[in-house]
Amino acid sequence: MIPLRQGIRVIHITWVLLRNGLDEFVLAAHLFRPIRFIRFLSPFYWTQKGQRPNHGVRIRRTLEDLGPIYIKFGQILSTRRDLLPDEIAEELVKLQDKVPPFPATQSRQIVEKALGGKVDELFARFDPEPMASASIAQVHSARLHSGEEVIVKVVRPGIEKAIRKDVDLMYTLAGLAQKYSREARRLRPMEVVEEYEKTIFDELDLTREAANASQLRRNFLNSEMLYVPQVYWDYCRRNVMVMERIYGTPVDEVETLKAQGVSMALLGERGVEIFFTQVFRDNFFHADMHPGNIFVEPNGRYISVDFGIMGTLTTEDQRYLAENLLAFFHRDYRRVAELHVESGWVPEGTRIEDFEAAIRTVSEPIWEKPIAEISFGHFLLRLFQTARRFDMEVQPQLVLLQKTLLNIEGLGRMLYPELDLWTTAKPFMEKWIAQQVGPKAFLRRVKENMPQMSEELPEIPRLAYQVLKSAHSGTLRLEWHSEELQALRRDLERGQNRTRQSIAGGTLIISAALLAGLGTPLLPAGLLPLFSGGLGIVGIGLLGNSLLRR
């Protein structure tokens, strides 16, 4: 049963769906099939008939009409290209946070409560007019008393409560969709809402974002490729963050950058190098690198902002991903198939030959195109879609990586259409693999483990002497603990107990029969039936118990 408040919200959402031409989504549900005829009573059906754009456009417009929380949901959903058709995913990427700002008085109150002082005392200047306003927070410029120009990011008041209400409603709607729509079940709506819930509540914690920024800044300190602004930790709280103000040109203002003399080819190549450096050198990559979060200095150095979503990979995923990329560069499809099985991305029993053939079918056509026309990000997407036919489980870390790669590639081609991502990435991959295997990698790992080894090595001679001495004296004992052996031992013990009970029960039943038939001078005639009957009952009980426990 849907609560009254959620019911009212559902009615509003349904009205927005109908207004944007998504009535087939509503009426396709099994629950509404008996009343499908009402679509013919809707004015939107007749006014929009024959003029409807594709599903992706209609879904994007619906989310925009429903407000900032649904816009954010669409943005996060756009990262799940493994779940969505291309036309929908490409439209959701276009969603922008064009949200009206909340009043400056509320910003001041939030800052003062969080930092424990008056705004005029905390800052030498605080501009009440926000520089930018998004679905989660808005940003004000300010100056510290020490003279540094900063930005103050403030989480929207009441946003957490509003998000919780809408997330609960999303769970309700996802449950209904999963129950009544076969197509919705394929898209796994409950899983999508769970991922949205985790991501958006993580973004509400600005101390988490500040920590991400500090880590990325440390990784690229003194870099000529990327600058990350400084975080002022004394002014950071869960709902307030203060960071160095940066000055640069938005990366999508190509003509302005050209007028400044910035090399577009250099920018494109640096973008690719930054991405692969974050993924493979640092294992910590900015996963929201759309044009709104990237600026460029006149010298061609990137500036990055907004660190709410960061990605990481396990060491194993890093290694397998790099080897996969190199195998593609060499068109070694069998190795690609083997790597997918070795990594556990597809089930162990997958037939390598079949999987190799499917990968070849996806890969070969792209080699017939000029390198400038090949989208590596979309190619990776098609590979994941192919692997899903072989029961490849969704790998969230790879999906986030793929989404970031699509952003980087799109950005690079916007700046420099001739960008050759393959040629730019291949030397980096080969160098990274060489660093992970061979003598240099061995020496590096020895160096990394030397502190622990230097502490433990002196103990080895003494421990070896104790083992040899115990073996010589015959007192050496080996203890082997195995869950399988323990289970087998318990089964054997239970079997032995059942056997003993069966023998005892059978013996008692036979004894009772003999006593009843032959009698005994040891018992009075009146007690003999009672005694023999008791023995029989006990014997039957033991025998029955042993049989039932089998």
C-alpha cells in the first residue's frame, strides 16, 4: 500500500510522464492494462501524435520537469550504459544542473552554524550572490582574512530530507516496475536506485569531497598537466567546504582557448595522459570529468574541480584491464577472452573459443575504419555488452571507468578531432606493464616489503631450529584444520552413532521378543509382559531415531 503523501507524488509524476509522451511506460504496466483506453482521452495523446521525439529525449525532459533530485538521478543513471539503450544513455548525459539558487541568508546561516562564528568574522569578504547553483549545493566566492581568494560550497538546506523522501518513492516505483514489467526487470530498477542512493548521499558529505581533492592534489603536485585547488581544512564541515578559488577558461570554450594560443593537440593528448595516469599510476581517478568541471590555464594546464565522485580499481583489475587493452592493440582476441575468465569477470566454465569468436565479431569491423573515427569508449561499451551474453556480472568499478573514458574521449575529440587515443594510450600501457613485471618490478616490491622483511627475517633461524629439534625428538605435531575434513568427520561420527543405535535398538527388540516367547525364571510372571514390552518400546525408539536421522 502506497502512503498518501507518496500517492500524491505518484499522481504528479504520472501527469509529468503523460505530458512528455511517456504514457506507454505508465500503461504498459500490468496493473494498468485494463484501463489502457484512457490514453485516447488524454489531450497530450492527440496533440503530440506523430510528433513525438525518441524515448531518450522524452525521458530527459521528464526528469528535468520533475526537479533537481531527478536530474541528479538521470545523471547517475547515465553512467550505467551497461543497463540502458544507447539512445537513452546519450540523452541523459545532456542533463545539466540548472537549478535556481537558494537565498543568501540561508547560506550565511548554514555557514555560521557549521563553522561556529559570524560570516563577517570568518571571512574578510563573502559574496551573497552565488557563483553557481546545482542540485546538491551552491558556491559563493569569498576571501580569507589572510588574503587568499576562496570559494565556499554550501549544501542546500533540507536537501537530505527531500532526497530521502524521493529515494523512498523511487524504491516503491522500482518495486512496482520490477513486479509488473518484464522490460523493467531487465533494467534491474532496484539495483539502479540502490546505486543512486549510495552515490548521492556520499556527495552530500563535503568532508569526503575535500578528502578526495586533497588526495588528487597530492598525486599531481607540481604537475605541468593538471592543477587541483587547495582545500582549507579549518573551514570544512559535512555541509560546508572552503577551497582555493581557481581562474581559468572553461574547457568547452574552444575558440577562446585558441585565441589564447593554447595548443589543442597538446590539450587532447594531455587529457588522455591524465586519465591513464590517474587510473594506472595512482589508482584514483576523477569520475565526473564533464566540461563543467574542467578549466584550462593560458599555459595549457588543466584545472579540475568537483571531486564528489572518484573511482578506484583493485590491483588485479588494474593488471587485467591493462593486459586487455594491450591484447586489443595487438588484436589478440583469444588472450582477451582468457583474461575475462581469469579475472572472474565471466564464469569460469565459459567456452574460450565461443567467447573469442564473439569478441572478434565486435572488434574486427573497427579496424577497417580510420583511427580518427574509432571511439574507444564506445568500443569498450560494445565489448561489455557482448560479454554480458556470456553471463558477465556487472562490474561497477569498470562501468565508472568506462563512463569516465567516454567523457575524456569526447572532450579530447572536441578539442582536437584528430586525437588518436589508441596511439596515445598504447605506449603508456606498455610502460606500465613493464613496470609491473620483470626485474625492476621485483626489486620495487622487495624494496616496498623490506621494512616488514627486516623485522621478520631474524626470527627465521630460531623458528627453523625449533622445528628441526622437534622433528628429531619425535615431538613434532602437524595440525591441519580444514572445514571439509571437519564436516566429513562430523558425518562419520553421526553415522557411527546411528549404527550403534540401530544395533542397540535391534538387540533390544529381539531380546523383548525372546523374553515374551520363552519367559525367564528371574522375573515374576506378572512383570514379564511389562518388562519385555518396555524393552521393545526402547528398542523401537532407538531404531526409529537412527532411521529418521538418515
